[in-house]
Amino acid sequence: MDTAYGIFEYNINNFCAYTSYQTDTPLSYIKQKTQITYLDNYLKNLPGDKKVFIYENEYIDKYYLEDYASYYAQCFYPYKKMCSRVHFFGITGENINYKNEFENFLNNTNSLIEKKNYLGYIVIRPIPETFLAKVCLKPYYKNSTGDRHHKYMLLKHCEVSLFGINLEIDSVVFQEQDRVLSACATTSLWTFLHASYGTCKTLPSSSAITKSAYPENNGYGREFPNRGLSTEMICRSLRTYSFAPEYFDFSKDFKKSIFLLKEYIYAYCSSNYPLVLGVDVKDKNTGESKGLHAITIVGYSIEKDNIDEAMLISHKLKSLYVHDDRYGPFLKISFNKDNLLDVKLEGNPNVSSQYIKSDEKYIPDTLILGLYHKIRVPYLRVKETCLDLQSLITKYLIEIKEEENAELIKLFQWDIQIKENKKIKSEIFNSNIENRENLLTQSWPKYLWSATSLFDNTPIFEMLFDATDIDQGNVFIEFIPHHTNYANDIINIFKAYSDDHFRNKINSSVNIVSQSNYAWGIIKYFREKESYVDTLCNLYGYLKIPKAIKDEELSRDNIINKCEVKLNKENDDRDFKLDKNLQNAQYIWVIDKEGFLCIGREEENSRQGHPTLTDGMPARIGGQLIYNESIKKWEVDPFSGRYSSEYSPIEKKEYVKNAIKYKFALYFPSEQFLLKEYQEKEVL
């Protein structure tokens, strides 16, 4: 064609005619392709009463260009190195002049063809029959942030430039195998690498993926033409692109392991990890095997209603969304009553009256994961931890408290996923969880296993495990209460396990000290006594540096030390006496880092205050100590502007009362102390 582009209202005949010209493929062959039937059905379900397609006649696709250099350029037949690309827009209107509308779009004026109506594109390689090089279309389902579990598609943000116009779409790319440089396993890996969240930075070509999987059969296997990749070759390719592969064999007795398959799919796909699923393709009516096939899982849907016997959310998985090079992107395949995957392509007479396609069933054979190499802790141990803890909680309620509602605990469902540190903290930040500051300021690893306990789809609590630790390490990190009352009840049960009488009453079948789970680490977490530092923080406030150090408090660049006494249990200086008749001075005090009570004098009109008691180091609550002659008592206040100002009014009063009870009254038993009555604005 002698024009850079063309624009038409989409219909299947126009599209197939254009593709036939670009690929030298008979129109009748194109119209009978399964992928064309699927794509035509797909486009009809996308937004817009009408679809417009705009083609670029000469488009350089870097992935095909690499394949071209590796193979096609060396063929006798002069295959072209330039691809073509077709863009789709969904619009609504009558009697539209599409060319004028597109010219307005190019000139940045009002047009029905606009960015928000962009549906995606298809790259067509200039080879016969297997010409779908890159398909990037808007998914027909949009993820909903308010629907926690019903449907989910793993999407990646894609930016597109059409003649200098910046377009964008959230999708995952699809490719048809060319049967020369790639087979179904290669195209599955190609989609896997594109969909991999934040791990694979660049997308290789099909030829590069196939080369990365070889050698096979001790080097005797031929790379091109490629007839497929074995499981070992797929794993070898994943290692090349910095993934840690792991595969699970379901071929021996799939029906017995169906729930485990669902667990793996949900745990990793919900965590933004695609999976490669190897299946045995069989005719649904005759049972005839058509061979092994590889597809890429990029989404799922689950039963919306509760299923009582499903202790894991993953067991409610009912459908998968896959990229299947025999059909197209985001193909929905469903688990039937026998837990096999039904594949059904709706007929479409608009494509071809010759189209005949029998329904199929996919029998899962192998599931292949490709994870970031630092994710080491396996899913199964986290799962066993959750189920064993649930059993422990139930037995406690039945055998110790004899509560009838113990049966409700059996209805708890677990949502187990891998999450990134930043995602968890973002969820905490936007939640109503108490003590968020403590959780948000903790240091956690980048990747964590998150196990959330749900009742009637409402989160009760969440447990975090270090996904990057060694298998036998102290993997449990934190307990996050989402429903405060219920979560506190669970915490009390965990704490109660430190009681020997309780442990003896629990049935021995609940094995929490086991190599198959991390339950003991959780019990240990709640059993540990509060540390001395935590006690000091609770009694006298957290450590903080003084808000300022004045020049008058320095001498030759050193803090002036005006502390007269530092008191604690090991350093009980009984010789120090408080002077009730101070002249032109008052006592100031502060609780230092180690919990010492530091007392000194502040001269009248002096600018040498509380930092001179601690050498300018961090401390806790501090204030003044003044004798009230009228009531014969010492008044203690939190009037330290440098150490006390960040505490709330309630905290200040609580910390001063603790200082009186556990410090002043202990070290000066012959004196009487009380909290000075004051207005908050008095605190400097």
C-alpha cells in the first residue's frame, strides 16, 4: 500500500482482507482461524457501539525484528522485516466520516476518536498463517477495588505511540506461536515475562526465549524449527531471566490434588505473579487426546457466595483467565463438576460459515512458578500454620471456655497471598487499624506472606511472615488486628498457651511445634515478656532528642552538666536531700534513656535547662519539681519544653503520675508528691 495509514469502520471482512494482503495468506484460511473467531467475539464485547480500526502499514516491531535477524532474513524467500499494526477505538454515533474524525484527532481538536476510547492494538507479522505477533487489547473485565475476591485480572500498564499521540492501556500482551521460532510453551513464557510484576524489566523476543531454553537432549535437539519446550527447558529459560522456577506435577491423580492446584493459583496470581499451566487437551465429547499444551494464567474468579466447607478462599476458585495461543487473550476457562477445565468457543457466523470447533477440556498436568529469587519460604508451611492455629483456637473455646460459638471459628476462611512491604503499609495507612504509627514505622522485608483470617468476607486479623527468610527461621513478623474485639480475643488465646495447664488440656493432635508450620513462632511472639525498653516507653514515654540546645547550655562546645543526682534501683543515693528552701532556683527533673531519675537546679532567669541533666542526650518525660509550702507537698509537672512537648495532654499526666509512683515516692519516702494542677497552655 502506498499510504502510511488507513482508517475503516471495523468489520471482520475488512480486517481479514487487510491481513490477507499484508501476510500473503488466503482470506478463506484467515476466516477459519480459531484466533480470528475469538478476537471478533472479543472486540464485540468491548465498549463502543462501533469499532474503528486504524492501520500503520510500516511498523518496526523490535521483537519480530530480532526474530527476523535470527531466522527469516536467512530464508531464500524475501520475507519483509516491517510489520503492520492495527489500532482499535470504540465509538458511538451515526454517519461518521472516519477520516475527518482521525484528522481532527491528529490535529488535537474535538474528535469521536479520542484517547479514552482506545481499545488496544494488534501487530501483524509479514509471514503466512501464523501472523498474530503481538495482541494488546483492553480486558473485557475491569478490576474493582471494592470487590475483594470475586474477579481479578493481572494487568500491566502499556504505553503506545500512534503518530506521536501518546495512548495507554492496561493489559497483558498475547502472541500466536509462529511454529518456527516458538511453540506454545515459548509464547506462554513470552506472556509470563510481560505480566511478571516488577521482576522482568525487558521483554525478550520469541527466538531469544527459545534459545535460552536449550540445549536439550545433551545438545542433540534442534532449536529451529521449534516443536515445543519441556518442563525442564521452561525452567531453564526462567532462570536465564532471573526467576527462581518451581514446578508441581498433577498428572498422576489430578482429582485428588485439585484443591492444591487452586491454592497455588490463587496464592500467586492474587499476588501479581502469572503462572504457566501445562494441560492435556482432550475432546470433550470423544475424550480423544490432542496433545500437551501450555497456557499462561493471568487472572481468576471465585464463587461470590460463602462455601461453608472452604477453609481457604482459594478453594472457591471457579474460573481462570488465561492467554492461550490457540484462542486468544483473557480466555475464560471454568472448573466443571469433575474439576476439569472446560474450554468453549462460541460460534460466530460473521467470521466463517465453515467454522467447526468441538468443545474441549483441559486436564492440568504441570504448574510452573517463576518467582523472585529471594522469595524462599514455601506456601505450604504458611497454609499449615493457619489451619493448625484455627484448630488450636477452636479446641481452646470448646475445651477450656466451653463456648458454643466455637463452631463459628470453623467458618473462618483464610486469604493467603504474597504482598510487598509497600502494599501492606499502604493498606494499613488507609485503614482504621489502631496503633497504625507503630506498624507503619516498623522495618519489614520487601516480600511477605500475608495470611488474613476472614469471617463472612470481613477481615478479622492478618498475620505477616517473612517470605525471604530461610525455611526454618523465625519467619513470623507481625499480627495486625483488623476487627479489634475479635482480634483481641484471638491474641488472648495465643497468650494463654503459655499456661502449662492449658497446654495439657489441648488435644495432642494440635501440633504447633512442628517442622510443617510456624505456629510455635506465633505463640512465642505473644508469650515473650515485655522488654525493659518497652516498659520504660509505656511508663515514661518514648525517647526523643531535645527540641533545641541553647548556646548558653554549651561551654567550649560541650554540654554543661548540671545534674546533681541520677537515681535508680542500683544507684540509690540516700545522701541526696531535696531542699525545700531553694533560693533563686527551682528543681528540674527528667527520666533519661535508661530510666534514671535525673534531678538538678535551674537558676532564676537562667537559660540552662533540661538538656544539662542528660548531656543533651535523648530522654523521656521531664518537668519541674516545686515545694508548695501551703500544702506541705512537692508539686511535679511536665513543664519541659524540650522533652515533653510532643506528648498529648493525657500522656503527660499519665507519665508524670508514673514518675511520682515509681521514682519520686520510692527514692524520697519521707516526702509527699502530687501532680500539679495546670492548664495545658502552661506547658512551655
